[in-house]
Amino acid sequence: MTQSYFVPELPVPSAVAVLAFLGTAFVLAALGIASIVAFAHGKRRLAGKAAITAACAAALYLGTLVAVSLASPERVLGRGDRKYFCEIDCHLAYSLEESARRAEGAAVPARTIATVRTWFDEKTIAPFRGDAPLTPNPRVVYALDDDGNRYPPSSLEETPLNRSLRPGESYTTTFVFDLPPGVRRPRLFLGDAPGIEIFVIGHESSLLHRKVYFGL
């Protein structure tokens, strides 16, 4: 499970968000089991109370998740700005090192090249962690225009995004996008692959949460 955000702003600390998710899931599971057991033993009133409590807990959690998501701003980062990802601890940072657009004609897609640096921030680890490598989780990469159209990269050069790093190491990955003529305000999205993060409060991938992009 990862959480991505633009440093230094994070509405909910990643460890707190994960604990809230796991704690709520445990409470709902316990109340669900209690409701089923109570109903099976003919204690319908107790079963109903457990079910109502579970529904209230779920509503409170989802309400908080949606409220935090709706309050989140969309961000477009500039060259060199870092977008950090948290796998509980926030070790990995991504930055747009270089971008260029090469028009190829009025009716021919414009080739946009974006070079991204992946970096294991050694300042985010404790001394006792050691020099063990960290493998990034799967990432989603696409270019987005003002009309909401998504364009996956047509090719990738240099180092894949899933290569392991040791503290202080970095590498670059170059993506090539073939964008149609007249595309407006293209920007690069690099984020987490879809998963249970949709239910984690404050996560970029959570329900209705706005995204952090890099300007191309």
C-alpha cells in the first residue's frame, strides 16, 4: 500500500491513514460477526444494534474519506519538484528532470519526451535500517490533456520504474508520448496502480481525491 503526495503537505499522515483503515476494517468485521452470531442465537435486538453500529462506523469513515478528498487541490508541479510516495514511510521521490515537445506536422502527433528521476531519499530512514534495497510498487504513467483524454507512453527508455534502489540512489526513466495536434495543457501523471488505496483517507488514489501532476 502506498501513498503519494506533494511534500510538505499531507492532510493525513500515512501511518495514521493506514491504521485508521485497518482499524475500521477490523471493527466492521468484528461487528459483522457479532451481529451474525447474535442473530443465530435468536438475539435479534443485539444483532440489530451491532449492525447499526457497523453502519454508523462505515458511514463515519466514508464521510471522512470523501470530505478529505473533496478538500484536496489539484496540483501541477514544475521541473525539479518532488512528488513523494509513502510505503508507510515516505522514502521514494519522483521529479520531472526534463521535458521537450517536438511537433511533426499539422496532422501528425507531436512527440513529447519526459524524463523522470526516481530517488530513494536517504534522509527519510533511521540509522538502524541499513543499506537494504527498496523495490518501488507498480506505477501508472500517462499524459492528460485539458479535455480529460489520457495518453499512455508509446515507449520507455533507460531504467524501468520497478528497479530497486538503495538509500541515496537514483535513476532516470524517459517516457515518449505521441500527443494529437492541438492538445491543450498536457501534463504527466505518475501514481499508484489501482488497489485498496481507494479506501485510504488522504491517499491520492482514494475516492474523489484530486491528483498531483507534472507540467509538460
